[in-house]
Amino acid sequence: MIRLRIANETESELLRIDVLDELFEERYEGAGDDGAFLRLADRFGGEKGDEPLYRLVQQLYDFAQSHPWPEYWLKETAAGFEVQNIAELGKKRMGAEHPGGRAAVARRGYFIA
């Protein structure tokens, strides 16, 4: 018989750290692809480890989970930082809600209840 229980706060935090360790290890192993992860770790990591970057990733995850469609919010937020040139950067509406609203969300393939 399988017995299930809800993890306590300490166990939950340890699981999150294990997942982050595994994710970072995978990213470091594949870092030679385009160097983006190494640049990220260099800019946001600490001098002696990745703890500041871990905290940043955890905060971003927690904040995204507070939104009704976390994946949509993450993708749209990241898209707000994608620019082809400096002139385009001035036209971006950083932090603004997507102008298409719910219809735009649906067109992008996200389910809306």
C-alpha cells in the first residue's frame, strides 16, 4: 500500500534546492551551446557560488505562481525584453499588460477557463 503525505516546509525547500541543483548542473553541462547561461551566472551569481542566482530564480518562480497563468506571464514578460535593435527598445511597453487581453492569450495557445 502506498502512503502519501504532504511535505513540510523544510522538506519542500530541500526538494526545490535539489531541483535547482539539477537544473543548474544541466545548464552548466550544456553551457558551451551559446554561452547565455554562463553570462547569466556570471552577472547574477555570487563570487563563491550560485546562491544569489538560485534566490532570483526562486523569487521569479514564486511570483509567476501568483498569476493565474504562470507560463503565459513568464513568456510574455520575457518577450517584453526581446528587441532586434535599440530603436525598437524605445517602443516596448515594459510591464504593460498584453494589449490583446484574453483573446491574445487564447490565440497564443494558452487555455483560459
